[in-house]
Amino acid sequence: MKYALVYGLLSGSVIAAVITAALIVGPEDTHSMWFGYLVMLVALTFIFVGVKRYRDVERGGVIKFLPALGMGLAIAIVAGIAYVCVWEAYLASSGYRFMDEYIAAMIRNSRAEGASAAEIARLTAELEPMRALYANPLLRLPMTFLEVFPVGVLVALVSAALLRNPRLLPARK
């Protein structure tokens, strides 16, 4: 579990730090979904590094698919939990204004695109339940975890498939 903690915390910390920094000081275009998932994918490469290190140090340079996948998923879980913790800290430090600001930005963008008053009213009505849902921590915490965990599962699957081959990046003696 040492590998899961070390590489999961590294991955989660990178994700949280970059996304939080972008929210605080970044330009408006860094708030996009693509930017967030790109950061997650890059940071979750720690899954590959952690599984490889586990294979080389603990398993003598050889690992089967399922143990590699298990280690990758453990790292992804720790990264997801770290991300949730940092996101909650960010929300608390910003007065939990994120969803209000997000909804205001969506409405502002609709107006800028020339949406009619009826369309803006419909959009506002659609977004209000999301505000209430996000205010409940029992729903917000798993939603936040599920932002990052599916990407971690994908990286864990690819890492396990690649690293089960001992000739791929063999351990140095």
C-alpha cells in the first residue's frame, strides 16, 4: 500500500494544484473541461510509474495483469480521495461560491451567444437543481471523486496491460 499512497498522493496533488491554480489565477479558457481532463491524464501517469516501480522492486521485474491492475486502481483511489480533499479545501476557502459562479458564467455565455430571454430562463431553471445538488456534501463528494476516478481506471487498465510484459522498460539491475 506504500506505493498506492505515495503515487496516489503525488497524482492527486498535481491534479488539485494545477486545477486550483487555474481557477484562482488562470485565464478564462483554462476553466474548460478539456483542460481539466488533460491535467488529470498527465497527473495520473503516476499510476504507470507506481505500477512499474511496484513491478520492479517488489515483484522482481515481473507482474501479471490483475495484480498490476489492482495496484493501479489503488493508486487511482488514493489520487481521487486526495483530489476530493483539496477540492473541498478550495471550496471552503472560496466560501462555496463555485457553483454560483459556474451558473453565472453559463448564463453570461448564453447571453453573449445571443440567447433569448426565454432560453436564458429555461437554462436558469435547468441549472437550479444542480446548485441544490452541489450544496449537499453527501452528493458533492462522490461527484467530485467521479470526475477523476474514471480517468484513473483507464490509465490503470493501460498500465496493467503494458507492464505485464517484463520486456517493456525492464528493471535495471
